Amino acid sequence: MATIPLMEPVYQGNQGPVFFAAGFRPFFLFAAIQAAFMLPLWLLVFLAILPVGSNWNPVVWHAHAMVFGFAGAAVGGFLLTAVPNWTNSHHVSGRPLMLLFGVWLAGRVACTLAGILPPVLVAVLDLGYLPILAVLLAKPLIEAGKWRNIIFLPILGLMWLADLCVHLEAILGKATGMKGLYLGIFIVLLMIAIVGGRIVPSFTENWLRMQGKPVKMAPVAWIEKGGAAASVLLAGLAQIALPSSPVAGGLLLAAAAIHGFRLSRWHGLATWNNPILIVLHVGYGWMVLGFALLGLSAFVEALPASAAVHALTAGSVATMVIGVMSRAALGHSGRPLQLAPATVWAYVLISVGALLRVVAPVIPGAMVPLTIAGGLIWVGGWLIYIGVYLPVLTLPRADGRPG
């Protein structure tokens, strides 16, 4: 079975401040900060306490911060750590990493102030991040001939296109924002399907073997050789072109069935007592649930699409992100893969918060209180992560090695 080993990248020695010695450090920390800061800000907008500039639809503004700010940072941190492993190349650090992080941060500030700054300036500042990230990743991937992983470059290109669609709505007044957001969400889910399909069964097999419970997860060829990814792409394109239509609903339900069957073969229940591992199964399970709910929403009027979208984003994306970040940050900072008890609570709070947000629009009269409760609980999970991982991500490695 194909794997993505989260092993040690090659470091170039002293490349400036330790915080910029490796991509996971700034981006794993600020992905969490983005989530913890922007969600309460959105709740103030949701309650009509804080206005958003007239050139941004408030829902689009909120979703953009989560998809392209929060998830975009997590994607960057992961790829900047994984590509050196895949290619045996030097890790991006020092000034190039500072530049990339500075561009990402400028985009976040600009989008937060979208009601104050000119929309073209906001777009220019925000759209710079993904192309620079792609350039930094392209050279080692191409030189090493890692064609199997070069797929992430066009994926980043599609994510940039999705971001552009959101900005075009603010600049031109065209209704492209929601299409761009759906494209961005499904691009992130595609990455979860690809990366999750490699690391979750691999980590599970390895851990069960160490527990004296070896299992063999024989891959289903058509799923692993394109079926899983194709189901996400087809469902996503249908939802963008024909939102909440029977065609989109059918393809989404098919994607739920395919990924549910895939997940069922990974022996997730056997990992119940290993939080750092089972959280990845839970995150993938959220994606299956989200596909199913979004598919059903095309046929069941009482089930709004927003409930399903939050299962996919606040549930699947957030859970997979915190699961990968908490694991990778420990390993790449020279620490054993042993979670602090508080981190387990962070996992729980994120899923509980996501669950409340999913059910909020379904229960009559409960939309506002459940949205607030779910949002604050979800943010609580990220605040715990920040508290636990701030020293991990800002201090030198525990084993004294560079990076």
C-alpha cells in the first residue's frame, strides 16, 4: 500500500530564527491562530454586532477565511514538510520561508479588513500565497522526478483559481463567490482523500503490528488507483455546476459510499485507545458523513446544505488538520509521538463543536444558540492546541538537531 512517511526532511543547518527553520513551524501554529481568531469574529458578524464591508457577502467572507486562510496554511505546512521527505531535498527555511509566511499573513490581514481596503488590493495580497508555495515545491518535485506527487502542483493551481473566483465576486459583483468556495472545499477534501488514503492505513498497520495485532489491509485497486479521488472530483464539480440537484445528490451519495467502504477496511475501531491515530479515522469519517448529508440535502428539504458543509469543513477538514499537525509537529521537533492529555480534549472539543454546528440548522429555533455554542467549543479546541504546541513550534528541537 502506498504511504507518505512523515520522516525527517533534510535541513541546511542554521538558516535564521528557529521559528523559520521548517515550514511546519509557522504554518501549523498560525493555522490554529487563524481558526481561533476568525471564528469568534464571524460569530460577531453572525449576531449583527460587527459589520463586514459591502463588497463581501458575510457568509463568503467567513468561509473564505476558513478555506483559504486556515486550511490554506495547514496545506502549506504539510506540503513544505512532506515534499523534502518524498524528494530527499533540503527543507525550505530561512528567508524563502519568511517571504512565504509574510505573504500568507498579508493576505489574512487584507481579507480581514476587506470592508476597508480596496477589493483589488485585497485580491492581490491574498492571491500571492499559493503561487509562491507552488514554486517552492515545484523545483524539488520535478528534479527528483516524483511524478506521482507532482499532482499536488495542479491541485494548488485549482485552489488558487477557486480563491480568484471568490475575489471576482467582491471586485466585479458577479455571483462567483459560492462556486469558488465549493471548489476550494472540494480541493481540500481531494487532498484529504489522497493523503488520508496513504497515511491512515499505513499508520494503522504499523501501530497494530507494534501491538502484536498485525493486519493486512489489501487495497481495492480501482479505489486506490483513482476511484477515491475521482468520486470527490465528480461530486464536487456536480455540486458547483448543479448545486443541490438530483445529479449532484446522487454523485455525493456515491462518494459517501465509496469512502465509507474505504474507511471500513482500515480497522479504525482497533485504534480506539490511541488518540493520535484514531483522530485521523474520525476526521475521514466526518468526510463520509458530510458527503452523505450533502447528497441527502438534494432530496430532503428539511436538511439544509449548510449542515453538510459544516460536517465537511468544521468536522472533516478541521479534525484531519489537527490530527496531522499534532502528530507531525511532535515528530519533526524531535519529540516522541505521545500526546499531552490536553490535546485529546482539543480533539474532542473540535468534533463536539462541529457536531453542534451541523445540527444547528436542523433543529427549529435552535440555530442561533447552537451555532454560538458550537463555534465557541470548536474555538476552545484550537486554543488548547495553541497552548500545548506553542513551545513545540517555537523552541528548538528537543533532540538538539537542526530544524
